[in-house]
Amino acid sequence: MLKVKTLNVNAFYVFNSSRFSYPAAFSQSYVQRRSAGSFLLAVSGQGQHATLDWEQEMQLKMTNIGIGAGYGYNYVPAQNWLLHISALPTFIVYSNTSMTFGDNRIPLNYHFPEVIITGRGAIVHQWSNKFLGLSMVFNFTNIGHKESLGVHNIKWRVRTFFGFRF
């Protein structure tokens, strides 16, 4: 009866890119040898299309773009270990949200502050040319207003991985 499709996209600029590396935590294409952090500038986007097919079809369509700043830190507690944590809160600067009931389309007004918050975490252990780890991405979106219509999205993605470096 209910179908929901969601797309979350983040682009960011790392100020301390010579010492701090996202790829060390998430793609293992770089090895982080010392602890380092960085301020981050970010642009976040979310698109969502939900359809409820019950007596009369109802659709909710959302397109949101936000800008903001955050911080990321890679902690190296011992040789061959990496712990990562980062947060990217963004305030929505463009919002196009509407609901449709049958042939009636109702646009939903923007209410400040609407936010998209992305949090990431990872644990990576490497030895010789192998690596093993766990990574997590958390997305939270707050759209609308509680007195008219508020939509709160929470999406988690947790991955385990094992690989070889050539």
C-alpha cells in the first residue's frame, strides 16, 4: 500500500585535506597514519517520492537542498586502527514539497528551520595489504511544521567490509 523512494546526496569541501581523509575511513584508498580533523563545508540534497494507494491515491513529493558546515575527525589510537566520526548539519535553502490527493495538488510551505543532518562513523583495522571494518551513515531530515504537516525522515546504513589493497 505504501511505496517510498528516497535519494540523499552530499558534497563537501575538506579544509585540512593534507592531513584528514574521508577515503581512509570509507573506501580505504588512503591510509591515515596520524589522528587529524577538519572543518567541512557541505551541500546536501534529498529527494523523496511517497505513494499511498488506499481508497484514493495520495502522493508526497519533496525536493530539498541545504548548505552548512560540520566537522570530521579520524582518530588513530594505535598502529593499523582508525576510528572516524563526522557530522554535517545543513539548513535547507530550497524546498519544493507538495501533496496530491487524486487530482488535488497542495503545495506545502517552507518553515525555518528545516534541516538535513548527515552523520558518519567508521572503525577500520588494517594489516599488511588487508583491511576489515564497519561503517555507518545516518541521515535525518526535518521538513514542514508540526502544526500543519511535519515530515521527519531517519535513515541508517551500516556496512561491514573486508578487502585487499594491491
